[in-house]
Amino acid sequence: MADTGTVVSLWRYPVKSMMGEELNSSYITERGLIGDRTYAVVDKQTGKVASAKSPRKWGKLFDFRSIIVDSPSDNVNDIPPVRITFPDGSNIFSDHKEGNDINSRLSEVFDREITLMKSSNFEEPSYEEYWPDIDGMAQREKVTDENMPSKTFFDIAVIHILTTSTINRLRELYPEGRFEVRQFRQT
């Protein structure tokens, strides 16, 4: 057998569109890494999943970080709570019900009523995607509604593999840009 590559880093994003956590290992199922995009912020008014693909509305999501507090088992239905770190450095847990209620705190930051929801509780998730005005795009300067598979918060695919040579090539092509591995994921 010939080596085809080496895994340099493995990232999981417990809350869709928030920064995530680097892992040493993970169980993998047909739905990707256990615990990946298990939660999402949902706009109560529209019923849509918050996605950084609509940056004007949800760009602040990248200012948050989420991690799973305990190592999950291989049971996709038994995911431990997540800890969310806010932009100010404060933390709250997804299962925290009293005092600093997570939905109230998130709603305050985003200035809209939202709820943190588990993917297993969402039959028909959808999100809004902004299409910038760039030549060659299928749609330009438009926001569209996009569907997700039932009971998931994935946009396109459950796992993405990116080579270091691809990152290096992007840096060559656009040296004034900033290309970090943890940013290359489906939000």
C-alpha cells in the first residue's frame, strides 16, 4: 500500500458557523464526525438556521467558539453539552437553564430572538445564503433559501478534506489574503 497523505489536523464545529475545536481523534459515521454541527442558532422569527453564509445577518457567529465538554461516545444521539465562548470571553453551556439562559444571551448579542437547537430536533432545516456580485456565480447579489438534509445542520457534505498544497497554492495566488485551515469548512 502506498501512502496517499497524512492527516495534519482534524476539526469539529459543534455549533454551526461558530469556530470549533481541533481534535486528536473522532468517531466517524455517515453523518460525519460525531458531534459536528450537532447544534445551531435558529432565528425564531423566520425559523431559519443561522449561517455565516449570510454574513450581513450572522457574521458575528465567527466571533464565538464552541466545544463539546466531554468526549462523545460513538452514539450520535448521545452528544454531551457544548460550551460556547462569547466574544467577550464569557462561557455558557448548552444545557444551562437558570440565570444566564443561553437563548437570552445569544438573542442579546444578535439583537433578535433566537434559540440554540439540536439537529435531531429539526425535521426540515433551512438557511439563507448570500451570493456576492462576482462574475461566474450562479446567482449574484441575492439571498436565497437553501434546504439542509433532515435532522442535520450540514449545507453540502458532512466531511471536507483539504490538502496543505491547496492552502499553499491559494496563498501563492492571493498573497494579500489570509488562508487558515480552520476557516475552510462548510458553515
